Amino acid sequence: MQIRDERDEDVAAISRITTAAFAAAPHSSGTEARIVEALRKAGALTVSLVATSDDGRIVGHVAFSPVQIDGVAGRWYGLGPVSVAPEMQRQGIGGALIREGLARLAAQNADGCVLLGDPAYYSRFGFVGDPALTYGGKPSPYFQRLVLKGKAPKGDVKYHAAFDVA
């Protein structure tokens, strides 16, 4: 498996994989592929990586985009969506994409990353819940942060407007 930056010719494959990866997920809004497309169109994909199989086929994707905390844009980013082709899941591809994406954010001097997801899964990357950091105005055990440098922020997080696609 190789991990690399997304290319223009990857767009259709990323959309297919994202749609397939979230098709059976109980927490899915069904808009994940459209969110990635809207982030791309807005120029808001800070980091967008694909995983390719040995034969060059795209088998996974991860997106990182800017967030605001208490209405202020800074050096914090949101992770997601992360997608792996259903037949390739549970082989470490998603984890490899996340680790590489976080390394790229750190190399870009990011302060940190937030996400909404399963604490049992994301804690392995260093994400923790923090009641001082809220999403939608309230704390949630599923909303987590990872400080890359500096101090943990406080306030309400707002993802890029692309996440509001219906």
C-alpha cells in the first residue's frame, strides 16, 4: 500500500469509496462524499490523501479541513471523513491514512485536530475528549481533540460550511 496526495484523476474514485464506506454505517448522514466534494470545490482540503493498493487502485481516503473555534479561524483542523473500501476495511488502511495526515498537519505547523468519532478507535492516535471544547454548543464524549503544539483550546468548534451540505 502507498499513501499519497490526492490527484485530479482520483476524484471519482474517492467519491465511490466514500459512498461505499459509509453506506451501511448507522451514524452516516449519506452526505460524506458530497462533503469531500464541497471541501475540494471551496479549496478547503488542507490535507487530502489516498491509499493505493499494489496495483495502483485507490482503496482509501482521508480529509482534513480548517475549523473555527469560537468563531475564530486558526491553526486547528477537522479530521474527516476517512473512508476505506468496504472489502479492504480492518486492515490498517484507515489508521495509516490518519497517522500520515496528522504528520502532514504537524509539518504544516498546525496547532491541533478535532473529530467526531468513536473514542475507543481514535484514542489510539492520541485523541481525547475535552469538555472545554464543544461541538454544537455542548460537550460530547464523541467529540475529541489532539493537541499538536501549544495549549488545548476552549470553546465551540465549527466545521467548514461544506459540512452543511444536505
